[in-house]
Amino acid sequence: MGLHKGNTAQYELRDGSKIAVLGGGPTGSFFSIFALKMAKMMGKEINVTIYEPKDFTKDGPGGCNRCGGIISELLLQTIAVEGITLPDRVVRKGIHSYKLHTNHGTVFIATPAFEKTIATVYRGGGPKGMAGGETESFDNFLLSRAAAEGAIHVPLRIERVESRGKPVLFSQNKEVMEADLVAGCFGVNSTTGKIFEEMGIGYKQPSTSTAAIAELAMTEEAITECFGNSIHLFLIPDKDIKFAAMIPKGQFVTLCILGEDLSPSIVREFLERTLVKSVLPSSYSIECSCLPRMNSGAARRPFADRVVICGDAGSTRLFKDGLGGAYLMGKAAAKAAVFQGVGEADFRREYYPVYKSIIYDNLYGSFLYAVIGQYRRWKYLTKAMIEVVRKEQRDTDNTEKILSNILWDMFTGNERYKNVFLKSLKVRMHIDMWEGLFKSLLRRDDAER
Ligand SMILES: Cc1cc2nc3c(=O)[nH]c(=O)nc-3n(C[C@H](O)[C@H](O)[C@H](O)COP(=O)(O)OP(=O)(O)OC[C@H]3O[C@@H](n4cnc5c(N)ncnc54)[C@H](O)[C@@H]3O)c2cc1C
């Protein structure tokens, strides 16, 4: 693969070129892994330094990049092809099914392949008291993989970036590096976006909403009995909550509530609901809870000469598989930098198409969530949906299971939203839904008689 000839030589990475990666979360690590691998393929020796102040081996908030920790089937398979296989010490549970809870019934959706193909992980050392032992966090694992490729991890927070022809980075008021390229992989849970806005390159941070996460501590026996190897998903009519998930992991269950600007009381209010109580064991405690920001709309101008911004700080997949988005964008940015160059035109040509494809796909996602919102809101639509999925799950001869697959793909992040949308156009599913709706309306009439 040769360099793009339209590129000016000043933006080519050469032996000894320096890349500063701001943030050692999944995006920063994926970017670094691929930049180093690709440079080796080109016979170039580049220097990659990852600035990351967090210690991902620490338990509690200090080591945690707050997240549900579901690794989609798609991402697991994709990174395995790249030679990155998650070891058992990183996986907290293998998941083979979802249990969907609504106010009008519960249904079990098994993985279409009947394998435990989804993994749950912790992004840091886990809730307080969990660090050490045999386990490792996902972020620490990826950061170590980047280090194994040759990246240097510096535990500093970058506080200022000045543009002096090349970007110059400062931490604790000291100049720490003049870089040939800065990769901004800083997510949305810090004030770092402002540093890039103030550089005057046209970057505007993504829009965000507030989500809620809590770690629920309970015995492993209780987890096995109440949750098994399933993620429990709650689709309930509530103006603030889009959906909520309970994700089993060893001695804890991670509760994630997604919605618009949630308040600190949301976790307790949610846990007090009769439907939610019916899933939980009689005894558990809330170990910790937080309100992380979530990317809900892409950043503007995520690149300039010698600057590229990826992952959550740029754009990500709506409400799911943000880690898959981190992989896609980290790799695309690395490819642009190594094979094309680090000028704005290079990123526009090689990186921007991937960035935009995520934005376009999220438009389908927004539409699908709006449809699911209606199903959640209208009792008879909820009942019809449960009816159809139950029938599909019972019918072993039915290999298509259209609605089950659509719900699986929506909530696991296994498919692009566009493909989920295309599946939803299948006539068979609409016939089944009308039949389900008709039956639930008939039952209402019977009950009223
Ligand atoms: C409630 C919730 C649940 C989620 N659940 C899932 C899920 O189950 N599965 C999934 O795939 N995705 C999930 N996501 C999305 C996922 O967490 C993100 O998409 C992912 O973390 C993005 O990775 P990132 O590396 O871009 O950013 P981050 O993970 O936020 O990492 C950014 C890193 O940059 C560092 N940093 C920031 N500023 C600086 C600085 N100035 N100098 C140096 N370092 C800096 C931070 O310390 C941090 O480590 C969830 C998100 C939320 C909010």
C-alpha cells in the first residue's frame, strides 16, 4: 500500500515521528495498536505515547471508565480476527440470552446462534474491594496490548495543547511533547473537549445526555438464580427512561439506565418498581452509582492538520456498542495517519467516510428507537410484541425469528442499525405483529365481557 500522492510530504509520518494519544480508553488503545501495527507493515518506526491519568487496575471510581461493559458479538469476533482475543480473566460472564421485561409480560430471547457469544467486562478494577486477584479490566487489557505493540503509557493528564505549526502538549504547566499528530481519544466525561474547541480548529464537542449506572452487590448464588447468563432488559413506559439493562458479572450486577438527563434519584426510583423488584433477589446492596455523560450526537470538525478526534469525543453508535465504535474509529484514524498522512485532507479522505457512516447509521437507529418507544408506550403493541417473540422462541422450526433477531440486534449492538431497519421491512414480521395485536385486543374484549 503506497502513500497517497496528493499528500504533501510535510504531513507524512516517517521514522521517528511522534504521535500523542490523549486518553488510554478503548479508542486510544485501538488507535495506538493499529497505528503501530500499520507503521510496522510500512517499515516505519513511529513513536506513540498514550497520556492516560487513570490506573485501570484500581477498583472504585479512580480506575473506572463508566460503562455497562457489554462487548457485542460483532466486536468480539472482529477483534479476534485482528488477533485480539479476550482472555478469561477479562470476561466476567458469557451471555447467551436477553430477558425482556415489560409491564405486560416477560420474554426470553436466546442468541440466534445458541452460543455464549456476548461478554461482560469491567472497564476498571470493578467496585471497591474487587481489585487484585485473577481478574483484569478491559481497559487495562487493551492498554497493555497497545504497550506490547510499542506504545508508551504516560500517566499524565494533558491540560493544554498549543498549535505552533505542530501541536505542543502541556501537563502541570510543563511542555511534555511536540507531536507530529495528536489523536484526541478523551471521551465525553472530562473537560478536555474544551481544550480542542479552544485550539480554533473548528472542533465542537458532541452533544451528550446523562445516563445512570449502579453496581448492585449480591451473592453469586443469587445472581445465578435470578439472572443466569442473561442480560435483563426493561422496556417500560417512562418519559425519562428509554430503556434499562441489568448486566450480571460475578458477584455484582451492573444496572444501566439510559434516558435524557437523568437525576441522581433515578436508580433508587427504578429499583422500587414492582416489575424490577420481581427480578431482583430479596437481599442486595447498592455498592456505588454514578451519572456518566453519553455521546448523543456527533462532534463537528473532528480533524484538522495534525489533529484527529475519535471515539466518544467524536461520534459513536447510538445507545449501544460504543466499544465497537471505538474500534471502528480508532482503526480508521490510524489507517489515515499511517497510509495517507496527518494533514486535514488525509483525514477527510480516509477517516471522515467512516465517521460519517456512523452518523448516518445512527439516523436509522433514532428511527428504530422511536418505533420501539411506541411499542413500549402502547399496551396492546407491547403485548403483541411479547406474543410474537414468545411464538418465535417456541417454534424450533422457525429459523428466521425476525422480531427476536431485530430486538437482539438492537440491544446487543450486533448489527448496524441500517441492517436492522431492512430486516424490519420483512412482510412476515408485519403479518405476525398484526396477528399478535389482534389476539391481544381479542383477549381484552374477552376480559371485558
Ligand atoms: C451508561 C453507559 C453505558 C454504556 N454501556 C456500554 C456497553 O455496555 N457496551 C459498549 O460497547 N459501550 C457502552 N457504553 C459506551 C462506551 O462506554 C463508550 O463508547 C466508550 O467508553 C468510548 O471509549 P473512548 O475511549 O472513546 O472514551 P472513554 O472510555 O471515556 O475514555 C476516555 C479516556 O480519556 C482519558 N482522558 C480524558 N481527558 C484526558 C486528558 N486531558 N489527558 C489524558 N487522558 C484523558 C480518560 O481518563 C479516559 O480514560 C456505555 C456508555 C454509558 C454512558
